[in-house]
Amino acid sequence: MKQKGPGKWFRKGITLIEVIAIFRDDESAEKWFASMRWTDGPVCPFCRGSSVQSGTAHPSMPYRCRGCGRRFSVRTGSVMADTKLGYRTRAVALFLLTTGIKGVSSMKSGTPAASTCAGQRMRTASNRLGPCSSAACTEPITG
């Protein structure tokens, strides 16, 4: 008989409660998203310049490119752009989408139209990009 993969009770990883504890607030989730997006420091999504000033006074755009002068955030030019969902909400939604065996229903993900639309955009983007082979994608989430 062919050996089957481990059942759902034998999977290893973190739980939803642990994810919520890791991302206590939007700031910690934003730092995690920034570290996943830019491994060598922030890069301007407009001109791809690496000379970036961080910690600017603008509340929603904390980075400014010294090359082109445009302001941006971790969300700019990503799947998270154009929504007002917090980084913590996005981190929990990403966890649910990536750990679900058969996907996540809109009832389970929170039911607001914004999160359902955001979940659809994240699924579409992950289908387009395919599996990540980077070492950063295989590392576990840590707090």
C-alpha cells in the first residue's frame, strides 16, 4: 500500500492563536511584511532606487525615495494596495489562506466585503506567482 502524507492531526506549524499573539498590533505586522518584502532594506516601488529615507512624518507613507522623491509604504505596489485593512488583519488573513486545506470561506475569514475582496486578490496573486522557492518563504513566522 502506498504511503499517504500525514493527516490533518499530524501537521506541524503554528496555530491561529499563536499568529495573533505574534502580531499584537499593526506595527509588528508591518515590520514583518517589510522584512518579507525587502530583505536588504526598503526599495522604491516606482524607480527601484535603494536610497530611501524611512520614518518620515507622513502617517500612512513612512518611506520617501531620495531618487524620485515619491512617498510609499509597504503596501504600495503590492496586493495590499488600495485597501484600508490593517497589517495585522492582513497577516491573519494570509495565515488562514495559506494554511487552509481547501481554502477559506468568506464566513470564516470575517465576512466584511473588504476582507473577502482582499482575500480574493491575495489568492489571485498567489496563483499567478506560484510557490515561492526563496529561503525567506520557507522560514517559519517568528515574533
